Amino acid sequence: MAFNIYYLSGFPINALAAYFVLRKLSVSRSFSFAGGFIFTTLAFHFLRAGHLFYTWYFAAPIFIWYAYRIHIGDLIFFDNRRPLSSRILDIATLAALSCFGVYYSFFGALTFFTAGMVRYIRTRSIRSIGACLISVAIVTTGIVANVAPNVIYRAEHGVDQEVADRSPQSTEIYGLKIVQLLLPRPGHRLPAFAKLNLAYSNDFPLVNENSTASLGIIGSVGFITLLIALIARRENKGGSEDRLYVLAALTIVLTLFCTVGGFSSIFSLLISPLIRAWNRVSVFIAFTSITATLIAIEQWLMRSKSRNSSPSLAAVVSLFLCAFAVWDQTASPSIAGLAADKVEYRSDAQFIAKIERAVPRESAIYQLPYVGFPETPPVDRLQTYDLARGYLHSTSLAWSYGAMKGRPGDLFFRALAREPLNQQIEIARKIGFSGLYLDRRGYADRGAAIESELTHILGHPPAITSEDGCQVFFDLRVKGESIDRLPSSLSPAQIMERAGFIVDAFGVRYHGSLSEGVDFTRSGLPSFVENLDGLSARESWGRWSDANIAPEVNLQFTDPLPKRFILHLRAQAFGPNAGHPVIVVIGQQIRSFVPTTDMQEFSLQFDSVNGAQRIEIRPPQPVSPSELGISADARKLAIGLQKLWIEASP
């Protein structure tokens, strides 16, 4: 219900914002109504339901309105001739706009800069850009305030490298494409238009979420109109030409900045790659383009012979534009698809309701297969967020799915899902899970093998099967016994300790001793190693050092090393590192060994290390296979470690 209310309320909110700004731009009521309707029924609104937050794009017209005010010199923050209440309202509005997404705020700031520069070019007064800079500062402050909790959390818990990993190359992948602005929307009502879009989408590269950027025919006409207005503008004309010129300048700058290979690529390289989906600027361009079409039509009607009947004619034209927009910008409803969705939704609701009746209130449910959150590819036929169905339909159950990727909860369940099934069940019971929810769509055999194994381990078949046969539920409680949920006050470390299954970023921790050492062919690390840095991912034979991660290999131990000991290493060299000494530093003592390209064992004597807890291994000449022309591997490799162990000396 919350999702539906949010999504549906976006339609009137977007329309009202567009109507308000169009009226401020001196567009008639009839055409302002049409503009609001056309703007809120953009294909973007329907195709972006998966990115629900972006369907509230009402900020775009308001940002454009403030940019226009900057251009005409109407936005003044320190002029006592303007009422204080008006200035406070402007500051509050800009601050509020910054709360509706970093993308829209950034695009808005870009329109402010553009308007400020255009005004400066016209006035040649540096003071003319003051309002631009203050507006950008207010929006930027609002953005910082909104992301402050994220920054604080990262400072406390470290950066999560697995979530929202963005690279500069993504700017090119998810950038705006002008052709997609002008193409008909996907699935257009006119078969020829739908076929045209499909032909482009199937045959051309870099087609992804940017396919939602279609302006529609009305917006496309306006986009071309703005190009003409910018090229053919005559000085000091004022009125509609001045409005069109400002809108054209904003549109061209937004397009040049956000298009594939545009200035956004420079921004991504030099400043930050975190903003990558530049195609989302399409709602800003859509508003300026729709406005241009309305202004052009309105001016044409005013110059026509039917001037006396223009109010009624304008109303008729406005209604026609609204009807045309519905035909052009929306798709025919899939009745069969809606019916199938309803059946699936009802099946999920009934399935979860049965689970709630079968287990005590506030029980925890373990879910399989493991699927990371967020932004994880589908697992067989199980889509990215399908495991959230349990949470969506339940009111009294807790679920294993949804731990943030790369954080302790996710690392725990990811590692647990790789363990033998009987161990998974044992650990799940220890930490309070009363049932197991299995989605058959996540398995190539529709879960036949794992269901058979679960039935054998638990001694009974699934207790509940969903109406559509996609999910099954196993009761994990032993007959006559209850499973208590763990106190919510326990930390992840305490929960793992109680489970007897400790996991961190290095994998499953296993018990061992210094004499047994660190086996780099194994997943995870022994419990006596506190931290490890400078090594690449595990391979079947061991692990390579990687200077891209850290210049040295560092092993940090939980307790001080013995005063005197022999350090044994089984290692080999990569490429030109063979025959060159590798330095090993423990405390104040330095030793070395000379590896070859073959795996060999080396022994180094250390005396009086004075309570050192770290072993530092300094590779000689890190080099990547790509630099040597061996492969495309960009890791800077030097030495490979298979095992390291310590033999205490008397």
C-alpha cells in the first residue's frame, strides 16, 4: 500500500509542479494544464516503477524555474527591497529540493550554473552570478546534510566495497543518448514505432535504463524547437523568444554534459564516479522541451486569424495534446500480465500467512538460496529482489534475506549457504531460526535435489507449499521443542560466537595454532590472524601478492609472536621477481629469501622480536601480467604464498 500510494501520488505532484512553473513562465492556464498532464505522463514515469524514488520528478520544473529567475535577475538573497519572508521561502524551497535525490539536485545545480553564466555573458557583471553561487551552495548543503548519516556510518564501520561500486566507465554505459530522447517509447501503441524502438534497442550498444528517456512526440518537437531558438535567436526581442533562449541554453548544456562521451565523463574521471546514470536528466530536458512546444503553439495561435476565439481554441488544442500524450507516451495495459501478477501476489500472501500461523509470532525464517542485497544478478529464475516477498507479506516474522552486501550479516549468511546443508540447519537453529523458506526458482532442477536432502535430514517433507508451487517451507523445530530468538541487543560478533561459525571479509574463520600456520589454499583465515592485507583472491594453489591492494603483504596477529622462532614459508616468484630477494620484517628485525618460479620452502630465524604482532613481506618487483603481455590481468603480482607457519625456538 505504501508503494502504491507513493507511486500514484507522484502523478498529481509532478503535474502541479509543472503547472505552477508554466504559469510563472507566462503560459496560459489551458496550456499550463496540458503541460502538467503531458509532463507527468512521460514514459519515464511508467518505465521507472522499478526505481520508485525517481518517479517523483516534480523537482525538475522547480529547479528550471529557479534557474530562469537567476537568469532574469529575479532571485536575490541580500536585497532588502525584497520581503524577508520571500527570501526565506526561496532558501527553504531550495533546501527542500535537495532532499529528493542527489541526481536531481546535481542536475538542478547544473541549471543554476548555466543560468548564471548566461546572465554573466549578457551583463558582464561578476555580481550577476551571486544568486547562482548561493543557490548552488544551499542545494549542496542540503545534499551534505542528507548523506551525512552515510558518511558517519562509513567512518565508524569502514567503506563497504561491495555496495554501490562505481567506476568512471559506468558514465559511458548509463549516459544519456540523444537518439533515445527522440525515439518513440518502448512498446509504443503504434506497431511501427514500437518496431523502430525495438530495432534500435536490439542492434545498438549501450542500451539499458537509458531506454526510459523518450521525450515523446510533443517533447521531441520542443527539443528541435529549442535547437532552432538557440541558433536563430535575435537580440533584445524579449517575450517568448527570451524564454525559449533560456530554456534552449539549459537544454543544450544538460544534453552536452550528460550525453555519452560528454562532460560527465570528465566529471567522473576527475571528481567522482558515484553519479553514473546521467540519462536520468531526461525529465529536466522533457520539461524544457514540452514547455517550448507549448510556447510555440500558443504564439502561433495568438498570431492566427482566430485570435478572438483563441481562449476556446486553446482549450480544445490543450485537450487534444493531453489525449495525444496518452496515446503517445503510455502503452496499452497487459490485462493478461496484470492477471498473472495478481495470481502470483495472492499466492505469496497466502503462503506467508500459512507460515505465520505455523510458527510462533516473531519467529525467524532462514531463506535459500542465498541472494545478496542489493544489485545482485538473478539466480537462475529467481530475480534480484524476489526473496523480499516474505518481508513484504508478513507482519510478525523476521527473515535472513536483506543484509547489506559486504557487511557482517551478509558475510555470515553468504558463507553459511556454502556449508553442507546439515550444518546450515544446525547453525540456523542455534541462532533462533524456526523455519526454512526455499524458493524453487533459484535452482536449475526447481529445488528437487535440495528438497530431497532437506526431507532426509529433517525427517519430514515440506510443511507448506505455495499455491503456484514456487516456494516451500520446512519447519526446523524438533518435535516438542521450541526455538528461542536471540536477544536483539547481541552484536554480529556475539551472534556468530553463539553459532560457533565466525565469518568476516576473509571468509570463515577456523581454529588453528601458529605451528599449524596459515594455509593460503583455504578459504578464510585462522582465528589467530587479526588482519591481512596485500594479497589477491584465493586460488587453488594459494594467493598472489597484489601491489594494487597494498605495496606490502601484512599479516596482523591477535597476540604477540614468540620471542624466538623460525618462520617457515612456502612461496614462489612471479615473472621477473624470480631470483630477487624478498624482504621480511618482524619488529626491528629484517630477513630475506630468494624465491624462484617454482614453489619452494624457506625458513627464516628471528630472535628477540619484542612482542611484535605483525609480519611484513616486501615484494621486490610487482608487475602485472598485462604489462608483460601474458594476459589482460591488471593485478601487480610479485610472490605467491601457499603456506606460512611458525616454529617456536627454545
